[in-house]
Amino acid sequence: MIEDKNQQRTPLSELGEFGLIDHLTRNFKIQHKSTIKGIGDDAAVLNFKNKNVVVTTDMLVEGVHFDLSYVPLKHLGYKAVIANLSDVYAMNAKATQVTVSIAVSNRFPLEAVEELYAGIETAASIYNIDVVGGDTTSSTTGLLISVTAIGEVETGSEVYRSGAKPNDLLVVSGDVGGAYMGLQVLEREKEVFKVNPQNQPDLSLYTYIIERQLKPEARKDVVKLLEDLEVRPTAMIDISDGLSSEIIHLCKNSDVGCDLYEGKIPLDPQVISTCEEFNIDSTTVALNGGEDYELLFTISQDDYPKIKANPHLTVIGHMKEAKEGLHLVTRANTRIPIKAQGWKNFN
């Protein structure tokens, strides 16, 4: 972690655990009627009346999921929240609350933790969610962040991974591969910096893909868009581990096969040019990169006219009978079995 020697450093021990929680959460506002009691008691109290509640949790570990030599703490706080909100939206639900727990070593002063929480607060404000609790503790191994997101959905409107049927269309929001290529650029510049610390990288050619890595967005807008278009996905998942892994999850849970068309996969021009620079195949990146936090879903063919002209959505394939298997149909019209090569926590 690169630090400014002149920057103020307040040891966390000056505040203690409860003082730290009070300090970090003092600006969080309650925005949802479902939040009866937020931070400040033994537990939060939520009331969702006649709606179903969805809950998801995720943990980020320094050295495994992020590298603070090039990830600003404010961006990290933002991304930690976004990763969980994406899972809520993948259930066709509205995110309403999060809890945030952190473990920090004594190399982090108060000012560093404030930066992390500034990112969390920014995400909460932009996505209109309440931060209703969490925990802080010490760590001997750097920084750990655990976020739990809570959402609500009308009973019967939930979308699982298990509802896809043969002949359903496979649709993805946005474009894929950007986050992975942004990571490749950051990793390269880190190695250059090690050799020459005076070197200041020019990242202007990579603005989009670096933002995809450091400040991703969850597709709350797509859930609203589908509702407005009166399109109910038959199955849905978010792309956190790579397109191939997510397709395999959908097919396994729905007991279907799939044809994915290479020529239909949406790629940003910056992804294509950076893949050429790094001599990496762009389709491989799209399939295996991960951390795009786009939504991958299936729809009935009857709903195709409703989405076909929408710039945010791309039909990239269709579902088949399970016995027909999962295949990538290349631009040369050859069929290659789809295998999961995406992010693995345990290697």
C-alpha cells in the first residue's frame, strides 16, 4: 500500500471497537421503510410485510481478491458493496440493506478505514440502500471485508437459476471481458513500477476497462428495464466468475443444454484492442474473465420482440435439451464444448 508520509495517521486503538463503529457509520442515513432499526442496537430490525426477502453474502480477502498496491480503498469499499448487490438483482429483487464487517491489521490507520467506508457510503447513496450493521475486528493478515446484502421481491417474481427451458434465448446485459483486461493492465503497470518507481503510467488508453475492474456497477437498471418491458426472465445469474462458469451454472440448475455463439458475445472495442496488445484471445477473456457483474438470463422466444432493439441487451445463444450438451459455436461454425475456466477460490 503506497502511503503519503505527510498524511495524518490516527491509530484505530485511539477509538476502540465501538468508537470506531460510531465514527465510521455516523453519516449513514435510513432510506427504506423496511428498515425499522439500523445501526445502534444488538441487531437490525427489518419489516418486509408481504414480500419475500433475499439474502446474499460475500467475503473479500487482501492478497486473494484485491491488491492494495493499485486498488484505492474507496474503490474497494464501493466494489465490495456492488458485488453483493449484483447477486440480489440476479434474483430479480430490489436491494434494500447491507451489513459490512471488516478485519484490519494495525498497518491501517483510521484515515485508511475512513476511505474504505467513504466508498461504501457512496455505493449506498447511489444504489439507495441502508447500511444497517456489521462488525469490526483486528487481523494479523491484512484487510478482510465481508458484506451481506438484503433485498425484497414480490412473492412469485423471484427468478432462480433453475427456470430455463429448451429453446429459451440466452441474453446478456452490457459487455464482458473488460474487468479482466483492466486487471491485466494494472498488474503489468505494477511490475513496471517495481522496476522503476519513478515511472508514472499513462492509463488514458485503458480508462473503460480499468473502471470495469476498480469501480464496477451492478445492473439495477436492467431489472427495472425488464420490468418496464414486461419481460420475465426464466432463469438469471450475475457474471462474477466468467461467462462460461455462469452458463454452466444455469444449464446444470435448469437441466438444459446450450449453444453460445462466439460472434454474438458483446465486446467493447477497448477490450478487443487490449487483447490484441497482450496477445490474448478475446473470446477466451469473455468466457473466463469474470468480475463483469453483468446479468446473464434466459427468456422465452415469445419475449424476443420486446428486447431485440434494446442496446443494453444482447442475445448470445439459446438453450437446448440437456442431452445435447453445452457448446460454443465459433465464427467458423465449429462446435467446442464449454468448460468452466473462470475464477476459482481454491486451486
